Amino acid sequence: MLDKILEISKTHSEDSCNNINESSYIQKNIEKTEEHIDLTDLIIASNDPSYSLLPNNEKVFYLKQRRIEIGSEIEENKLLIENYNFNNYLTVKKIQSGLMKKNSISSLLFLSEYYKCKISLIDPKNNMYCDTPRNFGNSLVISRGDDSWGLGSLKNDYTKCFLKNINGLIKDIVSYDIYDIPLKHIGSYKSCELHEIANENGIDIKANGKTKIKKVLYEDLRTHFLNLI
């Protein structure tokens, strides 16, 4: 598996980090004007304390090395991956495979959990954004450019969208519902059945005096179960 992960080095150019300003820092470790062709690189760079301490000519290699280390870590530490509560849509092999690709959705979802960081992807041109499923104390806002990714800010007039609406992502998993929670697909339930589940879990089935529509109540239940993980 590690030999395959090393193939990343053949698909990542040495100029994957562009426009670096040595004196400007925002959020955690990443520099203000730094952009990456690969979303995975940006997520790792933004969450790894060692990254910002490196000279620029060592950063590309370091990001490749971290992918290898993370891929090995989740294979060797079975308890770690079990604690994430992933279902069969996001297995260890699928994660390792995603780490070999650029801009894979599997890596986005996995690294959000690995770093305990809620990630918001924004499309400034179309005023859209989408979030990774779980809420964490740390958060990261990433902006999609024409052919790269950089840090951004979420504005109040942005409309929430689906992952498929964000350009540049590679869908390498069958479903985005990657967590093992006691909730089936929304189509498996009648509204009255969702009401029963909501009542059992202390979720209000009404909002502003009106009964929530099925989709809204389902999302409330999904959020509730995700927060229990």
C-alpha cells in the first residue's frame, strides 16, 4: 500500500504551493496567500503545526510524506479508525486510495474527522458553501478558485449547497453518509415514523409553531446522531 501512496509524488508538481508571503499568517499554520492545487494538501497544511515552520522548498515533500504516514497510521492503529464510527462507505482501503488522488471527497471527509475540524468549502463566484457533516471546536473555511484552493471566509449571503455543487472535487465514494448512525435513508421513513424517532430522542417536531417538513426533521435527527459520536 505504501508503494502506491508514493506514487503521489509523480502526480504532484513542485509548484503546488504558490504565492507564499513569509510574513502573513491566518487561521492556524498556513500562510495568508498560499494556494494549493490539491485540496488534501491544503487541509493537511492548515492543521499540521510543523508545516509552517518549514522552509518553502521542503513543504511539498513534507505534504507527500504526511499522506504516507497517515495512511500507515490508520492501518496500524485499528482503534483509531474504529473510534471514527465510519460505515462501509469509508473503509481504511478507501481512505488510503483517496490519499493517492487529488481533491478526493473521501480525503475531505476523513481529514475533517482525523483533525477534528469542521471544513466549509466555499464558491465565491456563485455565493455557495457546503460543510463537512460533523461539528467540531475547530473550523476551516476553504475557497475554491479557478484551479486551486486557498483559505477564505464565509459570508452571510452565501447559500448552502451540496458537495457535488463545488467544482474541482473528485467523487470517489458511493455515498457521503459515511457515519454509522441509527438512521436509514430518508426514503425509508414515513413522516409519522420520523416523528416517533424524534420524540424518543427529545427532538422537537415543530418550529415556529408549525410541524417541520420531513426533510428538515430528518436533517435535525441526523445532526443529533452525528453529535452523539
